[in-house]
Amino acid sequence: MKWLRAPLWLCLALPAVAQMEPPCPEARAMQVCDIVFEMPAAEGGRFKNPYLEVNLQAEFRSPKFRTFLMPGFWDGGTRYVIRITPVEAGEWLLRVSSNVKAWDGQRGQFQAAESDDPGFLQPANLFHWKYTEKQQPHLWMGDTCYTFAWIDRGLFDRMAARRAAQKFTHMRGLVMHPDEKYRKAFFSPDEPDIGHFQELDRRVRTLNENGLFVDLVLAGDQNHLVKVFPEWKQRERFLRYMIARYAPFKITWQGVQEFEEYDDGRALLKEMGLYLKANDPFHHPRGTHTVRTSAPLLPDGWMTHILYQSSDDQLGAIERQIVLAPRINAEFGYEDSGAGKSHPHHVDSAVFKVRLWNAVMNGQYPTYGNTGTYGGKAFAVEEKYLDAPGAKAMTDWFDFMSSTRYWDLEPYFDVTGGRALYLAGVEYIVFLEKGGAVELATEKKGYKVYWFNVETGELIAEKKEYKGERFSGTAPGAGPWVLHLSRDGRKESMLRSYYFESRRQFVQEVESNAQRVPYEVVAPEGDVLRVGAPVKFAVKVKRETKATSKMMYLWTAEATSGGQGYRAVATGHSGEFTIPRGLTKSYPAVLNLRVYGMNANGKVYALDRVMKLAE
């Protein structure tokens, strides 16, 4: 589109019938601005359903000549809004297009003042995050409150302020709730509850003002979204509406709860994800909640990151080596600090803290949940659980990681007695789940030695600096500890400027030559597996070496004709699994059973078995 700079008098002398307010009179960079339109009485009678029939959008041009096409939305009665966030300081131009004659073709301009806000989020260094407008890393630390849009507003305001004080940077929750006892977001597929979305707006805005991004889960599990919007056109309108209302805020898209529980979850999420990718002008991060891992959807081209609902270290560690994307663990465990348990992954505070650090060792950014605050079906949200031990552990973790180059860290394997992350020659972080002795190879530099007590959050600095190529030490006490070897001076000089892609990323090639794979599959036996039936599995190591003394295994299954991608069905060298029914709709089917193995050095292997899948 060719832009014509509109003179200021033209911007202010818009046709009176449009009743358009002056656009963004006190705009600041990265501050949300609503441009409000009132439907002219002469034209309002043409539209029986404003949600369906009124088309309104504006194209914005930034001072750096970036363009943003923003749809407008109906906000009840005769009120319509185009919402924009100017991402840059300077002069912005806009042009409106609409099927409302009084609005169509209008032009405007406004000035956005400078701001120190770093912007929205985007992936960086393959596995991490940075801001869009400033070269700064982002430390993703999430909280969960599925019912944040429905709980008492006073309670919500206090929760937002408390989580901000605890240094959380994200809050995830539902846009629509599947439980009928909650206020509906849509009365019908073509009739939004404007009051619901106005309240959701207020709460998203409040969280942003408190420094938290909002991870929007669009709908619940068990086909909830498809039940509300059975047809694609209805889903498309819904997504356009969501973009119009929420893309200008600091958000991420988190798809639906547990996509595997949808009848054709992969196709649904691809359809929706590609629409968001093409039409969200700010390109917010996109993912989806999952039963275990959303990594099988990554090849479809719409996801920017992987979500997990798993405390399985073998799943997390192996996928970290073979799947290249940032990862968020949304449910490695919900802390029960008194509210009670209703699921196996509801754990006590001590177990939660251990799971937190194991998730981090898998290269995952953590999201917290407490059974008294996450808004689950079995529990009310209660203010007294906001200061649970797990929330303090999250703050302690945030403070610890903020002292590191977390956006540069990757798994490290030349260690005995713990699990590690490192940036070669700069810092080494080792998690000792049960304390005890630890030994690891390091580059020959001088390092400060710190011990972090996972239980208390206390950081102990040893007086003597370590210098050498092989560190040996023992945790100061029992229980979980983190060892931190850090070249503080070197890090301080590096932090004078943030430089992403500061090292060459190693992309591992999985070894699949059976002659070189150090294990063999000895079970399941036979060539036929049945859906839903228990299946014994086992591998046997062929060559006992130091590297094979610590093997991790991940078992995946994929029906080649089902179109659903693989499912992680088991981990470990032996046990039982069942093939989920959602892999395919037609039987018999060809099933590819794959076994990944990772040795103590982080080398990954894979073996495939082609089998028959029957009902």
C-alpha cells in the first residue's frame, strides 16, 4: 500500500458522523492504545449481528516503516475499537478500511513518546528467549491460574501484585472455561459475551502493568474449543477477535489444554496455529498445552516453542538433544502446601523443589502451580496459598538464575554426582538431588565456588577460589544442593552488552545405524500391538562401557497413516506402555515404534521397529 502523509488538520477534521476519538493522544512506545469508533445511527440498522457483519481494520506504519494490520472488534452496543501498541517512538500513520462508509478510508497520525520497555518476546539462541525491541534476554518464570478471568476481582488484583513481587514473569490461564458453572465467553458460536471479554481485558492489562506476560490458553480439554466452534469459519472469526483484543498486549498463545484429548488435535492446532502465525502482527510466541509433550507438532511449522506436562527427566533430557526449540514445562508438578491433592502430579513442597531443578537441568523454563491457586476443578483459589514454600522456591530460583548467563546455558555431561548446565569456560551449574560428592571437568580458569541450598534458598560462597581442570567437592549438607562455579569478573564484562548467538550451536545428528547403536530392543515380542492393551517393553545394552553405564531411553509410537505424529509412550529400559487410541482412526495400521537412547556423554541413538497396530 502506498502511504500518503496526512496533514494534521485532516487527521483532526474527520467526518463528524464517524465520532472517532483522536487517535492515541498520549501514546508511548509499548503502551496499548484504543482507538474508539461509535457506529453512526444512519448505518447501524444495516447490521443485525455486529460480531459477524461489521468489518473494521487499520493499517499502521511505524517510524521505521514497519507495517501492522490490526483488525478492530465490536465492544458492545455501538462501540467499536481498533487496539494498537506502537512498538517504536516517533510518528505513526494509520489508514482505516471498513464496510461502514463513515469510517472507510479515514487516515490519522499520532506521536509515540520514548519508553524503556524492552518489547514483546521472541525465541533466541535456539532454546531461549529475548525481547523484540531491545537486546535483552528474558527469564521465563510462569505461574498458573486457569480461572484468573473468573475469580473475585479483588483477589485477582492481590494475586497479580503478589506474583509480581515474587518476580514471576508469566501467568497462564483460560480464555474460555469448559465448566458450565463459570461465566461463558460465548453464548453461541456467533455471539460473544462482551462483558466477559471486557473483564478479561482488564485482567490482562493488570498483569501486564505488574510486569507479567499472559499465556492465554484459548479453551479447555476434551474437544472444548470444537464444541463451542464446530466450523472453521467460526474458529477463524474467534481467532481474529482474539488477535484484535489481545495481540497488542504482552501475551503468548498456548493453544488448548491437552491437545491429545481432541478428536483430531494435530489438525485443529495446525489450522489455528498457522492462522495466528499469518495474522498476529506482533508474532507472539505460539504453542499448546499437552498431556506430555507438544514436540510432535513442531514439524507443522506454526509453533515457536514446546510445552511439557511432565516430570520425566528422560523425556525432557532426550528431547532437549534432538528437538531444537525453546521449551516451557507447564506442569512438572503442582505443589500441595495444604489445599490437597487430586492428581498424581500434585506433590509436596520438597518434591516440587527437586522437580523444579530437574526440569531446569533438562533445559526447560518452569511454570509454577499450587493446588490452592491454580484454579483446578477440584479446588477454589485461596489467597492464603500465594505465599507457599514452592512460590518462595521459584523466587529463589529466579534470583539464582538472574546471576547467570541463563540464555547461553546448555546441558553438560562430563560430571559425576549430579546433572549440569554450562557455558564453557564461564560457568558450570550442577544440581545434586541428594547432596553428596560431585566431580566435573572444567576449562582451566579461575572460578568462584558457590553452593545454593535448594531447601532454604541460601547461597554460600567458599572463600577459596578454584582453579584447575577437574573440580571435586562435597555439598555442605544433606538434601538437594546446586553447585555454581562462576567467573564473576568475566561475566560482568560480558554483561556490558547482550550478544545473542554468541557461540556456535551444536546440533546433534542422531545415530540410527543399528551396527553402531549400543543397545537392542528385546521387547515387545511379535509384530502386532493392540490399542489400549498393556505392552511389555525392554532394551538390552550390547556393549558395557563407561558411556553406556548411564543410559536414558525414550519410546515413541507413530501410526504412519494417522497423521497425528508421534506420541511419547514410555521411558526407561523396561516396563509397560499402552498405545493411545487417538493415533489413528483406521485399523489395522502400520506403527513405527522408535527407541531413543542417550548415553552418559549425551550422545543420542535411535532404533526403529515397524509393527502392525490393531484394535
